[in-house]
Amino acid sequence: QVQLVESGGGLVQPGGSLRLSCAASGNILTINTMGWYRQSPGSQRELVAILARDRTTTYGDSVKGRFTISRLDAKNTMYLQMNSLKPEDTAVYYCMASTVSRQYWGQGTQVTVSS
């Protein structure tokens, strides 16, 4: 079992920045891939960024060049640095971790971009 806890969401003005954190605990050695997804009301959950075990990254088209995913193994924590935020980035952001057998999800953290 893997447990994930997100933090760092909040209200920010357009053009501002936020950093989300995802703390992993439990059987973390079984994790292959970690990532961030987001979901806004009335929309499907969409990929934001993925970080594979070999440190390769994949970003959703809408966040390329603005968001950066990273992981600090010493703290068992993954981060999402979000810059140049836009109102359309408003959503609940979910942390995800996958093993060979299943995916795990955090509870989500709200990010609201508004003036």
C-alpha cells in the first residue's frame, strides 16, 4: 500500500506561482511512476505531468513550459512548480503513484487562479 498526501494549493492571481507537494508513505519502493492530474467541474481528469522512475518527464500540452515536476527521494516527496498561472489552470490537483499492480491517488488539493 502507498499513501499520498498533497499540499500547497490555494488562491493565486493570474501570472502568479504555486508549488504543490505530494508526500508518499508506505511501500514507496514499489512505485514506478508518479505524477499530477487535475480535474475541473464538468471536465474529465487530465494529465498535468508524469515523472518516471528513470526521471523522464511528460507534460500535458496546456502546461508545457510553465509547470515543472520534480521528486526529492530523501523526503519521499514529489513537487509541481507552477508558474505563469492562468484562470484555466483552476482545478483540483491530484497526486498519483503507480506500481506494477495498481494506481494510488491522493485526496486532491484545490488550486484557484483568479483576480
